[in-house]
Amino acid sequence: MNRTFFNTILIGVITLLISSCGKDKKESEKVVPVKEEVVVESDIDLNLTDSRSEIIFDDENVNKIYDQYLMVKRGLVNSDFKVVQQEAKKMEDLIKNEDERKQLKSTAKLIALTKDIKKQRDFFVTLTVETEKMINNSAITSGEIYKQFCPMAFDGNGGYWLSDSKEVRNPYYGNKMLKCGSVNETIK
């Protein structure tokens, strides 16, 4: 009888220890499964840098669209597909139905509709190309934009993005390779 009592208590203690192991995680973090990768949502913004260039265009609408592009990038850097969706939807809403921005608008819409962070990153390539076309057709009155490149993105084919900081925060890898890349061009 002593042995059965001892085994019951031992099993209870082990069960209690196992069930309490996961409770040491920070309250601010939760694990969210996304196809093929686990994303950890956190209060820490991985996109933060020590310096930032305040960009001002001669067209207020271009300012707003570019700012939303940066918010989409921020969501990708933080690997948060929900934020990416929300910010891409805001970007889509800002883009007027003009022939020259049709591809930009439809790409923002595609990003807003998908929950797969990998697909969002794939679409971000086109979003970057179309955003760059838009800013090249506008005059920058203040600040500068840093066109950055990661040679390892997309199976070694590389990928570009636009940034308001010289410091690299890679939207294609997030925290896996946060600082992989370099400034390829400065747009003034």
C-alpha cells in the first residue's frame, strides 16, 4: 500500500511539473502557427533602428502610400502576417484607381488577402518594384530612401526592398536573418 501511495504522489508531482513548465513564458509573447513556420508575436519591434530618414514627397498621397509601404515592411520584418494584412489593406485603400498604379493597388490587395507570410513576402517583391516606380515619378523634397538588397532571399536569387534607414532590417527573413543585406542605392 505504501508503494501505491508513493507512486500516486510521484505521478502527481511529475504531472504538476510538466504542466507548469510552459508557464514561465513572458505574458507578452504567444506562439502562432503559420504554414511551415512558427511565428512568435512579441512586444519587441524588430524593425526599430537607431536612425531614420524622414521622407517628404511633393505629393501628399505619395507620402501616405510610401508610409504604408514601410508599415507593410515592418510587419514582414516582425513576421506578423496579421499586421501585414492590415497595413496592406490600408495601403490598397490609399491608392487611387489610376492606370499607372493599378499593379501597385492589386499587389497590395493580394498581400491583404493572404495569411501565409511566405506568400506575403513573395508578393512584397512586386510591391517594392511598383512602389519604387511610384516614388521615381515623384519628387523627394526632403530625406532619402535606401534601396536594400539581400542576396540570399528567394533561393539565392536575391530580393530588394525600400527603407527609411541605412540599417538593414530584412523583410524576407525577419528574425531568422534580420540584418542580412546591404544598401544597394540611395534615392534622393
